[in-house]
Amino acid sequence: MNTVSETTASLDVALAHTSRLLGTDPALAAEQANEILRVVGAHPTATLLLGLALDRTGRADEALVALKRAVSLDPAQPGAWLALADHLAATGDAAGADDAYVRYVARANRDPALMQAGAALAANRLPEAESLLRARLERLPTDVAAMRMLAELAARLGRSEDAEHLLARALELAPGFHAARQHYALVLYRGNKPTEALAEVDTLLRLDPNNPGYRNLKAVVLCRIGDFAPALEIYADILRQHPGQTKIWMSYGHALKTAGRQDDAIAAYRRCIALDASFGEAWWSLANLKTFRFEADDLALMRRQLANESLAVEHRLHLGFALGKALEDTEAFAESFAHYDKGNALRRGQLMYTPEDNTSRVRKIKRSYTREFFAERAGSGCQAADPIFIVGMPRAGSTLIEQILSSHSAVEGTMELPEIISMTRDLRRQVDAGQAHPYHDALAALDGDALRALGEHYLERTRIHRKTGAPRFIDKMPNNFAHIGLIQLVLPNAKIIDARRHPLACCFSNFKQHFARGQAFSYGLDDLGRYYADYVELMAHFDAVLPGRVHRVVYERMVEDTEAEVRRLLDYCGLPFEEQCLRFYENDRPVRTASSEQVRRPIYRDGVDQWRHYEPWLEPLKAALGPVLEAYPEAPF
């Protein structure tokens, strides 16, 4: 007489055998599954195998009956829902497939293979997670849960296009997979596609209008495109309903700051700290107002947070920058520098920046973009004169220049637009990724029509940021100085302004700054000096090959004789002088950068020589700058 264990073992062997037959002889697999069901009665796995076998032998109606029977016998069985979803999709029942895929996703966390991949992803063992997920999708190419997990992994690795494609495919299969759509909207937002991101968020909000996660994401996207009034309403409403959300209080503070409501921004940051005193980014957000001054109790509380050895690195580094600023304001410069230095060291440790790589890029640009190169392509590109690019080092006075220009009736200030950098990423994908500098090679291969199309694409993609109807607009992404060759080719009539500031003042101001993203060169004094020197060398090259193309504004000269420099600036832009440009501090437009509060005051000299308080610790910076320091404001090249 068979024991229970022997019967179970025998059944497991039979099921395994049937599963193997699916790949080689599905008709025989169907017979085997039917035999199992005849012996053991209703069995969810055997019924699933029967449905799969019938599907593969073309008996679609019978397969559908079996697959529906499988999910009714065991609704928790994820594989049965996935098989049913695939069958319904193949037979054109999109609504039924969507429902089945969503039910599969709800149960996928019970799948051992996905649990293993999820554990690797959670532990940041990304190569292991990627291997498991790719193997899974090789075997089950419609596994929407695996697609979403692989998209998350791709996003972490900066492979945003891969993440976008994976999520788009998941939503094509399962439009009701709301978590994937929310992730898709976030990936689109981060990929500089705010219009597309808003469309996805609005789809979610039509289904669940009060979902705080969806509403928060909409507010974030609205801030990106400069629609601050509705974004502020959303944040305020969320916080009325969920007042304990520290991160939303911080986001609300950022939006209030940008909109010029400094007191309200301070209150929001303070609320965030009241909820969680260890929240380093909230402390840094207060410091980053630049004109804000901490109280003695604030310093004591920040020091207590840093004394906690279990404090996460992310909070610790933000507190380092915040305390550095707080102590600078009390003129405790040695202790201030120590905190700045520690905050920078922690951030530098998170990055993979190599100054040699940047120098190599500069050398490549100089070799590629010669007088002859531009002469051969004269007349190419989109001839529109709308954009005014302000380029240069961060913290060099670009926000001041933008504020002055945007006070003119013919000019609109926007933000640090990412469109040019997005364009370079698209160009890189057009050539062999193994090349050292693929974007420049791809650009060199384009004909006149393609260059004109790129310029028109830039204007179209930036249109969402233009709110006033002014004929000219500003793009003040500082890092665009590395892409002057591209700008010249695709928008030859655009204006380009180089904002330059004393190297020690500029570099140390960067050293004191924790950037929300990018600027990986700014977290070490040696890195900063070498990057600044590379920047000066590259700008000198463009001065030589495109004489007069770039207008330079030296910050110290702007401070010393503001009216003369403003008149020179307006003349270069082809704009008549307007008195309001000298009263730029009355302009209440949104300002997103770290200088947002400073440019709402008249020009002052205080910031010119602040670096001198820290001169005893700046030898590594001076050494890295080399002859650039002595030659300023000229270039030694």
C-alpha cells in the first residue's frame, strides 16, 4: 500500500515529466496532464500544464477553459495568471489580458525566482539581479513583474532608455499595472520628457485622484516645467491630509523657495526638521538659501545628530555642508572648513569621477572642432535666434546674468535646461558605444538637414518652459560650455555668454555647495582646480576658432561697474538698453539655483573675496589651477 509521501513523490515526478514534454511534444504533454487529472482529480498545477499544452497544440478554446480552471483552483498561483494573460493577449482579449497580468503582478512576490531576484536588487547586488531577471525574461518574455524589476535596475545604473523601453513594454501588455506606470512616469521625468511624464501621471490620477504618491509626482513634474502655482497647491493639499511626510515638506520648501516665498520655505524646512532632526537634506536646504542664518540652538542640534554613529552617510554629508555654512556665518573658519571638507569627502566617496577623463574630453573637443571644421559646415543648423545660452563654471555668476537679462522685456528666463545634454546622449547612441568619444564623432557625420533638425528639435523640446511669449529665452545650463561646438552647428544664431569668476572664489564656492545632481568634479579641491583649468583651456580654444562668438562676463567687473557691463551684455545680445535690467532684484520670477535669494538683492561686494577666509587650506586648489590662477581673467593658453 502506497504511503502519502510516496504518492506525493510520484505526483511530483509526473508533473515534472509533463512540464518537460511541453517543450518537445505538447500533444503528449496534454495526454499526460489529462491522465494526472484523471487519477488525482482537480489539481491546479496539472490543470495549468494542460492549459499550456493545449495552447501550444492550437486548441485555443480548450486551453482557455483549462487556464481559467487553473486560476479558479488556486488563485494564488502566479504562473497560472501569467499563462492566462498571455493566452488572452494572443487571442485579442486586451481587457481580459490586462486584468490577468495585473492579478499576476499581485501574486508575483510569491514566485521563488522573482523573490531571489528581488532580494539581490534590494541588497544592491545588481549584477546578480540582472543575470536572474534576464534569464527569467528569456524564458518568460511577457513577465511584466520581471520587466518592472529590470527597469528599476536599469534606472539605478543610469540606463534610462532601457528602463523606459522595459516599462513601455510592460504597460503595452498590462495597461492596468499602475505601479509600472508610476515608475514609467518617473523615468520619463528623469529623462527630460516632462510632457510625456505628465500624461502618464494624469492617467493614474483619473483612476485614483486622491493618491498622494501620484499627486506628489505631478507636483514634481509641474515644478520642472515652471508651473509652480498648481504644484504648490498640490503640495499644500497633500500635507493637510498627511502632515507627517518629511520628504514632501522638503519638496514643498524647494518649490516655495523657487517661487520667491522664502519665509514659507523656511517654515516648511523647519517643519521637516521638527519631524526628523536627523534629516540632513532639510538642514542643508536651509543653509542653501545663502541668506539664512542659523541660531545657536540649531548648531547644537546639528552637532548632536552628527554625534550619532549610526547616522546614514546621506544625512551625515548634508549635515557637513550645512554646519560648514552655519560656522562660516559665525566666522569660525577653521571648524567650518573641517565640516565642508568632511561633507565633500563623504560625497566624493559615492562618485566615480576621474579628472583625467575630463581632460581627455577637452583634448578631443579641441582636435574635433577646428576653424576648418566650422567653415565646412557654415550655413548649417536652425537659423532661429531665440536662445541665449549662459555657460561656464557653476557658482560663477550665471544666475545674476540670467536675472539681469530676464528683466529685459524681450527676454524670458527659464532654468538650467537639460536639452543640449539630452541631445548628446541621443547622438552617442547613434554610433559604436565602444568609441572613446562617440557623440563628437556622431555629430561630425551629420549633414545640414540633420543639423537643422536638431536645432528645431531643441526649440520644440524647450517650448514647454516658455510662458511669457518673449521672443528670446535663456538656457543657463553651465555645463553646456563643453557643447559649444554642438550649439554652433545646430543653432548658429543663438547667443553664448561665458560667466567667469576668479578661480579661487569660484572653485571654493563650488566646494561649499552640495549639488542636487551632477557636478561630480566639485567635491575635491584638486578635482575642482583641474576642472576649472580644463574649462579655461576649452573656452580659449573656442575664442580662437570662433572669434567673437562667445561674450565673456567677468563677475568682478560686473560688481565694479554694473551699468557698463550690462550695456555690453545687451549690445552683444542685440537688445536695446532698458533701465529695468539694472533693477534686476525687483524681478520676482522663479529662480531655481543656489543663488535664488542672492539675486533678489542689489549687487554687493561681500561674495567677491569670501574665499580669502579659507586661504590657509586652499593650497591643493592653487596647485591644481597652476598658471590659470596667475593669468586670470585672461587665459594662459
